[in-house]
Amino acid sequence: GQQLNQSPQSMFIQEGEDVSMNCTSSSIFNTWLWYKQDPGEGPVLLIALYKAGELTSNGRLTAQFGITRKDSFLNISASIPSDVGIYFCAGPHNTQLTFGSGTQLTVLP
Amino acid sequence: GAGVSQSPSNKVTEKGKDVELRCDPISGHTALYWYRQSLGQGLEFLIYFQGNSAPDKSGLPSDRFSAERTGGSVSTLTIQRTQQEDSAVYLCASSLSGTGVLPLHFGNGTRLTVT
């Protein structure tokens, strides 16, 4: 099946710093999604990207859909403690949503 | 209304026993998904329901796993003769339709521990 390679696996950053994570695939996706999962909860959709080259912002979050349709990145600016969690990229494959393995973000005070 | 509700939130069972996990999707959502999340891993697709039928059950890892959905609403995931490798968080998600799979609304999961 489809595989999404997400990096880095984990990040430790200081509060206030910017952070960037990305996702690549060997196959083309027509949609890229970014989810965040807080401890003990299910993932929540942060940003959806529908068009190659699209750059979309949601508050301090910015995500881009790569021109080749095989990659996407997520940036978080001016990180705060509540940004802690696991960030997943995802893309639809037939009727499924395929998820990357996640980036565990820790924000240090 | 309420979001996706899953029960129990935690389940500890002995190896070899059967378990049943329940999912109440958002009212009106026709598509329902089950995923499995092992410690430190991403989400592994198990099965997709559209209404009461399951057009894609390709992710079920073995014949010990089964799922059903009744009334186009509640779904149960059953694991028979549980094994230790079944320990994981089982997440349910629902969506207005399964065509674009967007957006998926997840429950908080059932954490299954097989001892």
C-alpha cells in the first residue's frame, strides 16, 4: 500500500522557536492533511491541502502541498507549550486515509 | 452534538480472551473507520464502513478480528482469542462520506492491554 515517510521522528525545541516537519511519498497524493494528536486523545485535523503548490495557514501553522504532489511540510511558528503532541501527515488512498508515522514534538520552557 | 464516542476507554484482558470495542460515530456520518495505533507508531487502517456494509476490510490483521455496524450508526470491533501483539490503542473515526475521507473525526480510542 501507500507509505508516507515523515521526518523528523521527534523534536525537542525551546518555547518561542519555529519548527518544521515534512512528509514524503513515493506516490502522488491529490490531498495532503496534517493532524495533531494530544496524549490520550484521537488525532484532530489541523490543515487540509487540496492543490499542488498550495500554501495554507491556520494561525501559527503553515503547510504547503509540494509541486510534485509527493511531499508536504508543516511549519509551526513561535512555539508554545500546548504545541506538544504528535503531528501526523496523511493522504487519502482509495477509501482509506494513510498516515505517516508521526513527529513527536516536545516544547521546553 | 457530541463527537465520536468510544468505549471502554481502557481494557485489560488476559491472553486468549475475546474483547469487544464499541464506537458511536457522529450522528449522520455515513462513513466509519477503525484504526490501530501501536506505541510510538502511526495509525494502521483496519476497516471502513459505508452505512452498514464494509467495502474495505483489507486492514484486518487476521481472522481473529471482525467488525460490524448496525443501523448505520454504532460499530463494534471484536478481537477473538487475544494475543499480546494485539495490545494497542484502537481508534474509531467517522466522516460525512467516505469518498474524500475528509475530514475524519476521531474518538479518543480504546487502549487495549493483553496480559
